[in-house]
Amino acid sequence: MVDIKSHFIGLNILRIKIDEYLAKNFMRAGYSRVELIKTPLGTRVIIYADRPALIIGRRGQTIRRLTEILEKYFKLENPQITVTQVENPDLDARIVATRLALAIERGYHFRRAAFVALRRVLGAGAVGVEIIISGKLTSERARYEKIRAGKVYKTGHHIEHLTDRAVIHLLRKPGIYGIEVLIVKPGEPDDIVRIKEPGEESVGGEAA
């Protein structure tokens, strides 16, 4: 009998390995994340990205090659790949970090690129955002630049369902840049205390 705990641990380790591979090879496609679902027919692989067409490739060539890699090197049984568009890319920390890295790579000043990204995230409805760029930004000495706006939660149970965090590394002539993005998505944290107005209904349906 297969140990259920070991099965899910193994599946998650495999997902992390595949996630690292996809993040490295499909950065320009705005790769976000991957899900693995075991089915009687094989393994369903759901890839979320900002630009799915770059993962699918011309006439499906890229996705066919990816299917072969998942089967041969990652030992997935009959992988069935679905590539899905991310619903709101500006609220996805990995996509925002990737866009920022590509902008810096194209020659945009890191501070200007970071402020553009921050405004886009807030414009998408985020409660708060923090962007940290580290490395040899303006001199031979490594340092970091941090910009922040809105409410940024870093502790508490609500960070599990409200915050999204990603770190991207970018190789440049002066050295490696580290780009960290933390986004607080729309929603109400668990620790909000609100005083009821007179006559307002309680949870049970009775007037307070």
C-alpha cells in the first residue's frame, strides 16, 4: 500500500523541481507557477503564465518538446500539459519581478523601472507592495534599494492568503542583481476589529 504522506511529499518535491526548470527556461513568457494533478490517465500539468503563446510555441512545437522533457527527465507518466493565462498578472509577484528584471536587462534605470512596476501593482487593486533590488546598482559596492507603498504584511496568519512573494536573480555585467517583490492582494486580514453600527445584524442574524 502506498503511503499517502510520502506520495504527496514526493509530488511536491517533483513540482518544485519542475517549477525551477520552467522559471529558468520560460522567464520571457512571464511564467508564474505550475500544478501537478495525478489522474488515472497520467499526470495533468497546469502551467500559469502571462504569455502562454511563448510556452505553446509555433504550431505547438515548444509544448511538445516540453512534454518529452517532463516524461524523460522528470519521469512524469503520460504528462498532459495545459497552459493557462494568469487572471491578473499585475497581482502576481513572480510575473512583476520578471517584468522588472527584463526592463533592467533592456537598459531601463532600476529605480524608474521599480516605480513603474509599483504603480501598475497598486493600479490593479493591491493593498500594498514592496520591491527590493539589491546588487552593485550604482557603484562597485553592493547595496539595496527598497520602495514600498500601502500596507505590507509580513507576520500573522493572514499573510498565507493575502501576500504573494517572489525573488528573481538577474546576471548583469557588474554582477548578480536580486529582485524581491511582495504584493498584498485585495482582501481583509484576520486581525481586523470593526465596531458594529447600531441596528446592524450580527453573524447569527439578530440585531446587535
